[in-house]
Amino acid sequence: MEKKILVAGGLGYIGSHTCVQLREAGYHPVIVDNLSNSEVSVLDGLEKIIGERLPFYEADCQDKEALIGICKKEPGIVGIINFAAYKAVGESVEKPLSYYRNNLNVLISLLEVAEECRMKAFVFSSSCTVYGEAEIQPVTEETPILPATSPYGNTKQIAEEIITDAIHAGMPFKAILLRYFNPIGAHPSAMIGELPRGVPQNLLPYVCQTAAGIRKELKIFGNDYDTPDGTCIRDYIDINDLANAHVKAIDRMLEVKEAPNVEAFNIGTGRGVSVLEIVKTFEKVNGLTLPYSFAPRREGDIEKIWADPKKALNVLGWKATRSLDDTLKSTWKWQMRLQEK
């Protein structure tokens, strides 16, 4: 029987790239998305890359009965990957109740569906924000979980606790928490990439839109942090590398019987890069000049964080392989394709 994976939020940025990796690894993604922060046209890009039309169901992942109905129509679903969450730090500070309602209700619904439909694996899109303002860098999976600096980060902390408690109480499947660092880039084909709605909340889409003349200039939030150039430091990971980590996680839960019921992994490169360094590297590799200025710090932003990804290498056999230069080239290639539409 086909090994199907229900991909909640599968038309989004990370979800769509993960669908490609899943299909290439022999899995059959079943996409569920309510299109609140994605476009149905992503299916066309996926079809061009994969060579087949993936099954897609428009539904809100808070609707448990709708999800169970989808599982009945798609026999053979063995796992869920949960991408169906709001994800902007700044926006979560402005709209905390919206973030708590969506991110936690979706999670609980998907966990209940995984139990009722007798699935074996659950992958949760977590975040390095669970570590808060960590005192020591890089962070490992043993780094203390400090108070979240934003409602978004807090939803990730709470979600990890919910999953751990649910598995401990006897839910009959395994779960892996993937703590993402900062995904950037696009598929090398430029058929899929990040599709922000309105003013971008993430750095690279704003960089690209500024370079394309859509935005007047890039605002860099804060240049007075305790970092070498005064701007925030992050661990920027290629979206395709990040997507591949989900395949490794599913493989482990389905194939390694002695694997723990709940595990967490840092998914990053192990290198901290400042916002200003990203801007300068983007300019260099793409032969562009970017207008930018500095703005006050943005509430909820962490000063600096990057990963120690050794556990993912040792346990999952996963590591980041793509260079920052190539990733930033793919980002601009995707933006240029968007300009052609």
C-alpha cells in the first residue's frame, strides 16, 4: 500500500518544498490547506517539478471532522506533518489571540485525527524561538527553554508541551519536533518559493521586493544589538535542506522501532549570520545594490541564535548541504520569475 503523508498547510512555503522531497523519497503527500496564507497555484508549480498532480483538499485543519473525512477518502495515510500555523513574530505581538487560537486549535485537531485514524508518525514544525534569549550559543536540544519573547514563540513552546503530554498519556504514534532556524531560498527550478501576502514579515522576501523596486527600501530593525555589526544574528537554512529533514524524521518514526516516542531536533546550519551580512551577500552574489536604512528594534525579536545541529546528523543522518551564496541566488531567481507572472 502507498505510504501517504497528510501535509497540513502543504501549499505554504515550507510545506510545498517538503511535498517535493516526500514524493522524491517515495511517499505520497496528501495536501490539506485552507489557503489563508497560500495560493492554489502552488499546485501547478509542484506538478511541474514532480510530474504529477498531488491530491489537494481545501479545508481548515481546525475542522477535525473534515480531516477525518479526508483520511477516509485517502486510505493509507501513515503520518501527519503540521505546517498549518501562523508564523510571523511581529504580527503575533499585534494579534496574540489569533495566533493562540489558530496554532493550538489546529495542533489539537491534528493530534486527535492522528489517533483516530491510527497513524504512526507526527512531525511538528517547531522553532528555535522556543529557546528564547539563550545565554550560550550555539543552542543544543538540551539548552534550557526560556520564556518566549513573542506569542508566536509561546505557541511553539505550548505546542511542544501538548504533544509531549499527549504521547505520554498513551497516544499510539511517535512524534518528532523539528526546531527550525530561519528558512530562506527557493526550489532550484524557481517553480515554487516563498509567497508573502501584503508587506512581507520575513527578511528575504522584503530584500527581494526591495531589489525588484516593489518596496522603496529595506528597513533593518535594530543596529545596536550586542553583535559584531549591531544587527541580529540568525541561522539561515536553505528551504530544500529544511524540507529534507522532514523526510528523515518520517523515515525514523516508521522504520526505527526503538526510536523514542518523542524527540526534538535542531534544524539549522550551525552558523550564525547577521542581517546585514545577509544583505551584503545578497548584493554580491546577485550583482545588485539594495537601498536600506536602520529602524528601531522590533518587539519580539531575539538578539542572536544559531544551531548546534549535531544531534540531527548523528540520529537522523541529516545535515545542511547548500551554500548561502547558492541559496541567495535561488531567492532572487524566484523573485524574477514572480515578476514575469
